[in-house]
Amino acid sequence: MQIKIYSLFLLLCFGVVLSAQPSSLDDYLEAGLKNSPVLKDYQFQMSQNGIDSMRIKATFKPQVNLNSQFYYAPTIKGYGYDIAVTNGGTYSAQLSVSQPLIMRKSKQAQLEDLNIQNRYADNASKITQLDLKKAITSQYISAYNDLIAVQSAEEVSTLLNTEKALLRPLIERGIYPQTDFLNLRMAVEKQLLNQRQARRQYTTDLYSLNILCGLSDTSFSLLKAPSISLAPSFDLSHSVLLMQYHIDSLQFMNRRKIIDVGYLPKLSAFADAGLLTSNVPIAYKNFGAGIGLNFSMPIYDGHQRKFEYSKLQLAAEISHNYQIYYQSRYRQEIQQLENRLQSADELISDTQKQMELAQGLIDIYKAQLEKGIAKITDLVLAVNNYFSFKTSLQQMQMERLQIINELNYFK
């Protein structure tokens, strides 16, 4: 009677899980990507780069400024600034316009630098998405594995309770000793304990999954079986994990262009119009306008450009060495994971065959028990063996999904 009451209590508690709306792996992945502050940060960075791009374009457009100055230098009793230098003061109000000329290469280099920064941010965002998807998927598989353990414990309890009900009349008639009934009852209670432990672990892992996805919901939910397929193979050099080295090469080339731009001739045109005078009484005669050109070109700077080239070359070699190292490492890890996947498939196949044999043995013992020609302890042992194989199979299936999750991360 106590066991029935306890079983009913567990079913009522776990009924919260069963009555909740099931959630899929895709639901959690979508929530995790949506709530990630890191991904939002990268989006903001790319938006800022877009604003900087418009700012750079604006600097190459005509620059219009209004400048005014009131400067008075008095002489008192012969003391003060030399009047020949100061003219006694300067009074000006001018509208000036300047326009850089032959600056197309400089503009393109600066815009390309921002474009490369955008590519860095975009690639970093994709890597973050990969990391987040991998972590969420791994946690989801762990939580679902706990849920399977709960369901397996319930299945064992149901089977043993069914057999206990069938065998009770045989025990009451003395066909089986009371000790066998107690052994069966202990097996049932053990499964109830396993069920409680599995449910507790499921609750913990489910809560961790919610935190990882940025969800504040602490209610129970019944997870759906994860559907994870192995991504097709492709050229590793196209992986976002290695794309940053390709972007590095683009950046080095553009930095070289920026260095070269600094040694190009610079030409700009300017014009101004307004008032410029040192004599207020005749200021009306000093309204005017002017135009001009500014030109500059570096001749010699101690071979600084050569030194800048050398620094870029060293940075490029360092980046290339990292690229070679990580390409080799990723290939080794992919090969190891593929070997593990093959081994897991073989173990799953062998375990399924063992389960079929164990299930057949249970059916034989059940038939013999009804006739009173088998021991209850033999049935309990057969049931434990069957569910031991089943637990191993489920764990290997979840491990297989974890391996596929790891492989998909590199692809």
C-alpha cells in the first residue's frame, strides 16, 4: 500500500513534466541565439562600422566653414606690439570651402579597412553562433539522456509491479516462498529510487539548459528527442573557424596600401570669401575672395615605409604559421571523431543484439513463472540485465549524438 501511494506521488509530481508543452532542440537553439548579448554586440559593431564608413565618405566631400576673428592690439604711450606687425588689430569674417583632390586611393583604402573590420566581426559572430549551438546541443542531449533514464526507471517499475500482481496469488498458495516476494518488492523500491534520482538530475540539467539559452522559465518541460544529422564534408579551408586567417591576409594587403597612400602626393583646393581688415573705418573696402591650392609630397623619411613593410611581413608569417597549425589540428580532431563515431555505431549494433537475447530470456521466465517452474530472482536478474543493456544502448546513442555535434562544429 505504501509503495502504491509513493508511486502515485511520483506520477503526480512528474505529471507536471508530462503535462507541459514539449520543447525541441530547435526551440532552444533559436532562443539561445536570440538572447545572446555577444551576438548583439557584434551586430552593434558592424552598425558602428557602417556609420564610420559614411563619416569617411563625408570627409572627402567639400568642407565648408565659417571663421571669424576680432583681434585688437592697442599701444599705450608708445608701449605695445609693433604696429607694423599687428596693424593694430585684425578683424575677419570668412566663409571657406576646401576640397581634397586626387585622394581616391586614400578613400578606398580607408573604406576597405572598415569593410575588413566588418568581416572580422561577422566571422567572429559566426564562430560565436557555432560555439553557442554546440554548447546548447550538448546540454540538450545531456538533459534528454536524463529524461530517458526517468522513463526507463518507470518502465522497469511498471514491469515488476505487473509481475508482482500476477505472482501474488502463487505466493499466497505457497508455490513461491515469501522471500521471493520480498526480493521482488525490493527490486520495485530500488527502481523508484532510481526514478527519483534520474528526475532530480533531469531537473538540474534542464535548468542549466534554460540558463544557457537566456531563459528565465524554471517550469518543467518534456523534451523531444533530438534530431541531429551529420553535416556533409567540405573543404576545411572554407570553415569559419579558419576564415579569420583569410581575412588576416586581406588586412595585411590593405595595410600595405594604406602605407603606400601616405607617400602619394596630396593636393587640395580651397576658396574663401568675406571680410579681412585691420582698419575698421574702411572695412567696407576690404570685402573680398580668394582661391588657392595646397600641395605636399614626402621626399625622404629615413626609409620608414621599408620598416613598416617588414612589420607587416612578420605579422603575415605569424598568421600563416597559426593557420597551418590549426588546419593540421582540426584534421586530426575530425579523424578522431569519425573513428569514435564508427566505433559507437558498432557498439550500438552489438548492444541491440544483446537486448534481443535478454528480452527473449525475460519472456521465457515470465511464462515459466506462471507455471511455477522458475525462480522470481531469475526474472529480476533477467529484467535488470535487459535494462542494463538498454541503459547502455541509450547512453551510446546519446554519445553518438554528442560526437555528431562535435563533428558538425568543425564543419
